[in-house]
Amino acid sequence: MWSGYLRPHWPKMALAALLMVIEGSTLGALSWMLEPLFDKVFVGGRADMIWLVGGAIFGLFVIRAVTSVASRTLLSAVALGTSTAMQVDLLRHMLTLDQRFFQENPPGALIERVQGDTQAVQGVWAIFITGAGRDAVALVSLFAVAISIDPIWTLAALIGAPLLILPSVAAQRYIRRKTGQMRTNEGLRATRLDEVFHGISAVKLNRMESYQSTRFARIVAEVRRAQIKMAASQSLIPALIDVITGFGFFAVLMLGGREIIAGERTVGEFMSFFTAMSLAFQPLRRLGGLAGSWQTAAASLERIYRLFDTRPSVQSPAAPRALPASTEIRLEDVRLSYDGTPVLRGLSFTAEAGKTTALVGPSGAGKSTVFNLLTRLIDPEAGRVTVGGVDVRELDLAELRGLFSTVAQEAALFDETIRENILLGREDASAQALERALEAAYVDEFTKALPAGIDTAAGPRGSALSGGQRQRVAIARAVLRNAPILLLDEATSALDTASEAKVSAALDRLAEGRTTLVIAHRLSTVRDADKIVVIAAGEVVEEGTHDELLARGGTYAGLCRMQLVE
């Protein structure tokens, strides 16, 4: 998968790799130049070599500076390009998943997946591509110089390297495990913040500031502890490299010092070797640290891959049927459970095309579940849900959802302008169609008084508007959508009398000529429905008009007696 994100950037990566080879090899060239500097200039006394050797060394630093800037710029662009592409693809993939996925995964955890995990990968990837290649080339060139001077000295310098293997493996496993735990806690942290800010009114009214702060403090304390342990583990390998390198320098000094004193080696050779090994010290430490950093990225990549591997249970059929001409809705012996708890137990009813059907009953009876089944946010475990005689599972998912307009109790508004909240990305809507929607939903009545009209910001989740105004914006959406089936879920239950009158009038306009399903607890809002379906415990217990059901004296009549003053 990762290679697929890198493929478009191969030309940049190839050029950057060439620049990194040049940059890394300058260290080897620099250490090699010290031999003539000491033997021919300082010891040999050749003044004519000062400009030549000094100019060559200066040129190496200039080349190193230019190639460093160019390679880092190119590869940082690659790292950012791949991580942002992954973020977009993650969101695009998650938007294909069904409702159950979002019920099981809170928003904060998903935000952390899209942002935190991809940024962790980006950060380590940037380090790898801007540092690992350069440091690896530098080490090769430096060890080439060291070996060319004396292989025995080089072997002595690296004598303790095998001692790094076991601690390195243990540290990497620990880092990967801790990273997974930390990412989970970071998801909890983001979720807690989302919950607090979303419910800020409830927090203040119930004096929960201290309680929420304490809960948040516990979560960030867990994140802090995990980060400290990871930092300690990641520093272990470079620290071990320090000890091993120090031991190697001691061994070389003991071995090479005697040879120089005996005249078997020159000072220039020793300084060139010593410089090569000294310059190799920092690249070696950085590469050692990358082992821990890679485990951090690997844990994030593992979480990202798991998310990409998640498949929606609700998908369009391979060969979808054409949309039916009729909008008659029928549920036939539909059964559904949530986590083993039955919600619908053989639910069956018909909503005739062009008429209004009301669904009433106690909370938890399964009324809202019917809407989710119609729009295929979920699928039934048994039975059929049909529109125009066609099972909704046989229709293209996008075309099916295009049949419905929904107005719910809580209008889902975005932190955008009122105009954008009504259009919802529709670029084909004409100005005339938008104006008709504003008038039909009585939105124009309150936007005229706003400083920017319909270009006024609705605020986070529509908080800049009143409940009635939010509902009218949602109705304007439905009018503009002009879908043949209208789903109303408690659309007026939370409104005051004045707002309810306006919203009800707008809904009456919207329902004209459409197949309409209404969920209502306040039975006064459904007295004029063509049919009322009474649902209890996931089953239909009564059907008929308001007058017919009253005359029967059954469940509906009992609900009316509790709510209506006859």
C-alpha cells in the first residue's frame, strides 16, 4: 500500500537519492583529505599544498550544504504528499463504512486515526528519507576510508557491535507495544475533548467542569507515562552505541598508538582514520535511533492498514436494478437485533405512495430503525424492505438514498454558512431553486434580519441559530433536494409553539405530493395522517386513521388519553 503512495513521487525520490549519495560521501572524502593535510602540509612542510587541500575541504562543505538543502526539500515534499494523500484516502474509505462502524468507534478515535497515525508515519518517514539514506552513504564512505587505512583498526573499533543485537530487538518490541497503547489513549483523549466541547452547555449547567477536567487529566497522564517510557526505550539504542563506540576508540588507540610510536604508521594515517570513525559516530547514533522510531511508525501503519481492511457490511449490489416508478414502501416480516437484543420482531406494514403514514409508539419500539432500514444505514437480519416492490438491497446505494429527504429532531448543521448548509455541496442548484427553498421553509423570514443574510455562519453544529431556525434550514435542504419520499423524525417535538407553527407549515408544504413517513411522540401532529401505524416492542399492534384507532379503544387510544385533552 505504501509503495502505491510513493509511486507518483519516484522522480523526486531518485533525484533526492542522488543528492543524498553526494552529501553522504562528502564525509568520507573529508576524512580522506586529512591524511595529506597532516602528512604533506603539517608534517612534510609543503606550503604549496595548503591552498589545494584547504580549497578541496572548503569545496566539500559547500557541496554538502547545497545537496543537503535540495535533498531535504525534495523528500519533505514527498513525505507531506504521501501523508496527506493517505489522510484523504482514509476519510474517503471511512465514509463508505456503515452506521454500525461509527457507533462502535467514537469521533475522537477516528480523528486520531486520520490525523495522529498518518502524522506519526509522516514524521518517521521524513526522518528516514531525509536522514537514513544520507547517513547510510556517509557510513559506507567513512568505513571505506577506515578500511583502506587499516582493516585491523576498523575491526577493533567495531568489536563490541554484536552486543547491540539483543537489547535492540527487545527495545523495538517494547516500543511497538507501547505505541499501540499510546495511540489508543490518544484516541480517548480526542474523544473526551470532542464530548466536552460538544456538550459544553450541559457541562456548565451541571457544574461538571471539575469532573470533566479530572477525567481528562487521567487520560493525558496515561499518554504522558507511555510517551516517557517510549522516549527512554528509544534512547536506549543510541546510548548503547555510545558505550560500544567508546570501547572501540579505546581499542584503536591502544593498538594504533603503539604502531605510530614505533614508526609503523604516520600521524596523518591515524588522524584520517580517527576522523573517519569520529564522523561515523553521529550517523551511527541517528541510525540506531531510527530503529525505535520505525517501531512507532510501524504501530501506526498497522492501525491504518486495519482501518483500510475494514469493509462495509452495507454495499451496492454488483448488478443493481433500475429505480422503481412507484414510491410505495413496504416492510415484510422484518427482524433486526442490536448486540443480541431484538429490536424488530417481524415488523410488517405498507406506506402508500403519495400519502402520509405516521409511526407512533413508545420510545425504543423501533420507529427510527425503520428509517435506517429504508436508507440502508443498516440491513435487516430477516424479511424484506421494498420501495415500489423492489427490495432496497437490489438498488444502487447512492440512487436509493437519492429517493429520500430527511428532517430529524436534531438538524445536523455544519460550521459553515446557512447557504452552504442548505446546498450541501450541490453546485447544480440554481439561484431560483434556492430562493424557492428559502421561501417554502420560511428561512427567508429570519435571514433577512441577519447581517450577512444566508451567508451568515451557522456556527458549530448550528449553534448560532435557534432550534426553530435550524429546523427550517433542514427543511429548506429537503425542499431543494426534491426527493419523492420524505422522512420526518420528530421534526417539531423540541420546538416552542411559535416555532412549531412555522415549521409545521413548512413541512405541510414539503409533504404535498410526496410519500411521507412521520415519526412522532406528540400525537397531535399526526391526527391528519392518511394512516397511523402503532408500533410496540418491534411489532405493529394497530393500523388505521386517527378516528378509527380512537374508536377501537386500544393502544393508540390509550396514548391519546395521556397526551390529548379531548
